[in-house]
Amino acid sequence: METTEATIVTNTCVAPEHEAEFAAWQAEMIRVVETFPGFEDWQVIPPFPPTQVDWVIVQRFATPEQAHRWLSSTERADMVRRIQPVLVGDDAVNIFVGSPGPEKVEETTAVIMTKVAPDAEADFLAWQKRLDAAQSKFPGYLGCEVQPPVPGFQEHFVTMLKFDSSEHLNAWLTSSERLAILDESTKFVEKSVIRQARSGFGNWFAFGAQRQGMAPAWKNNYIVLLGLYPIVMLEIVFLNPYLHWMPTPIGNFIGNIISVGVLGWPVIWLLSKWFAWWLVPTAEPNKGKDIGGAILVLLIIAIMGLIFYFIGFPVANVDSI
């Protein structure tokens, strides 16, 4: 039997100088939401200018009622109030109700928020069908999901539009075909806002498109280890000597802020691209490739360890000659 779940998608823009603070706050927010009944999973997608200027936070709950309970909770309100000073503009919080997709895949998504004139919903939905028929013919189209307004919370229609790349998505968004169809909606659409995410939401939504596999947790952990190790070692060798006068908890906190910021962008993004052949295989499961990729990651870490050993202890090496 198909289950009906609720997924909350939040787009928020953070002042660049406060991104490390926001990342730390987001980690705390995850610990808070995990305690709520019905919470199932989450994903945080960092900005990728100029295509995506927002942080995109995705949270899934077992039922719409449990998602609404979280959205209206005092715990969430308190957390949002704390981070508000570092945000730029207003958040866009949207909720999607439906079943999840069967698997995960990386893709590019546009979240389109449309305010429809009163008593014009039927016209909008008929127009949306014509729009979807046109965009489905464009290269890279993966699917489209339209959610109606939610009384008391969400006054607009929300459309989740997926393409396999930002190039294909932007080609459709700027196409003459789309602009011509948009002209038809001026009589019943009062306002429309588009926010993009460079990465799709995997299996968070069922769009009816064929999915490819995505990396299991242990592979993601390997990539985090590969990215975090050189950052920490560089801090130990080059940064810590300048922080030795500080109390250890403060010095470590500064180092952690730098580590989180650099790891989130651009290290993990770059490693995800370079190791896509291993993280996101397109063929059937291959144990040989899985093991080979893991060995490669460990080998790279070992080589970096030797390099950092000679960088970090030059005096010991001279004395031993």
C-alpha cells in the first residue's frame, strides 16, 4: 500500500560572512527535529552561486499532520528566531504531500511558488497541464510535481520541476516556448517566484522518472573522511601555532568553524564530482568497483599522511641526519 508522507522544503539565504555560524546552527536544528514524532530523514543542500544562492533544507515526516506539528512547534520557532539576524530576505517554506520515489539520483530542481487569483484554480491547473506537456519535450526533463495551497500555512501553489542538469533546466526556463505559455497565465497568476537548487532531492518525491542509484552511507562517510583529514592537518600545521595562546576550547572551536565551512563548500562538492564514478554508479552493483574505490580513498589519505608528516616535523628529520 502506498504511503502518504510530507516533505518540507525550505529555501533560505544566509549572509556570506555568517555561513559557518549557520552550518553550526543547522546541525543543532537537526538534533531538535530528530526528536519529533514522525521525523524520518533530512538533507541540506549548500548554495552554489550563481545558479543557487539559497541554502535548501529538506525534511521528511511520516504524515502531513506530523509535519504541520513540527512547523507550528515552539521548538522550531525558537530556533528560527535565533538564526534570523544572519539571514537575508525571507525564507520560502513549502510542504509537499505524497509518496517518495523508489531510489535516489542527483539532479537540478526548480521550486516555483505561484499565487493564483481567487476562484481561478481550475484555470491555473488546466494551464499547468499545457505547460507540463511542453516542458516534458525538452532535453533532460525528469518530472514535475504540483502541490496545491495548504489552508492556514501555504497560500500558493508550489511546483517542483526537475531536470538532469542546470543547463537543461535553464534552457527550458529561458526558452521562447515557456515564455509564450507564461503569457497565457497573466489573467489568473498574481505572482510567481522561482528558486533553484543545484542538486535534486533524490527519492524525496516520486516523479515517475527512471532513477539511478546513489551512494550508501558508508561511501559518503569515506568521502567526508577524505575531505576532512587534509583540512584538519593543515590547521594543525599552519593555524594552530598562531592559536597556542588561546584556551584550548576556544582554539578548537575556531578550528571547527573553519573545518565545517571549508568542508561544506567547496571540498565535499568537488569530491562528489571527482568520485561520481564510485558514489553514483549507473550500472548494476559492482563489488569490485566498491572495494577499489574504498582502497583508493584510503590510499590517498595515506599519501597525504606521509606528506603532512614531513611538512609538520621538519626539525626531527634534520636532526636524524
